[in-house]
Amino acid sequence: MKKYFLSLLLVVTAGIFSAAAQGVVGKWKTIDDETGEAKSIVEIYEKDGKIYGKVVEILNPAKKNAKCDKCKGADKGKPILGLVIIKGLEKDGDEYTDGDILDPNKGKLYSCTIKLDGKDKLDVRGYLGFSFIGRSQTWTRI
């Protein structure tokens, strides 16, 4: 009985830590803040202690082959599918900051902050200068 209880305790503890460790990493459905329509699936991942996100699926069939024509620098002309749009976020308490997010439709790069809202919603804020001047979206985990 003691062995059974210890095994159960270990499984429950591992499950709790696994869910907490997942954090923002995973696949998220992006929702346009202006139209309310689902646009893409972004996979958020960790690399060298920082958070990045790339477009892994475009939901509108007419835009599947779209390119980042308005982007500048190395991203100019790249296909949006596969494009890294979240770059270099660092954990700061319960949010991730000090990185950038690219709007491939406008070709603009914004400062970015993301924060979990429960386990299946992600608040994404892009801004220029001060964080209160910008746009926010809520993405859902898939």
C-alpha cells in the first residue's frame, strides 16, 4: 500500500510540474484583433533560454503562399509560412518581454510582451515605444 501511495504521489507531482513547465511553449491559434478571425497557427518554442515563435500553418487557403513583401531586412520576400515572427523574448516574472513581434502583413516590427491567461489563452501585445500604445491579441492553445 505504501509503495502504491508513493507511486501515485510521484505521478501526480510529475503531472503538475509538467503542466507548469509547458508555459507558453506550444502551438497557438492567432486571432486577428481587428477582424476577430483566426489567421494562423504559431509554434512557440524556447531556444538558448529565449522564446521564439514561427508560423507553422496559415488558415486562409488564399494566403497559404503569401510572402512578407513589406518586411525589411532578412525577412523581406520570405514566405510567411515558416517565418519566425516572435524573436528573443525573456522571462520576467509571469510574462515574457524584451523581444520583438513581426506583423508580416504590414511588414512592421514591434516590441512584444506575452503572458498566459489561464493555461489555454495567451495575451500577446505588440507596441512601439510605450506598451500602452499598441495592439493586443488573445491567442488560443491548440
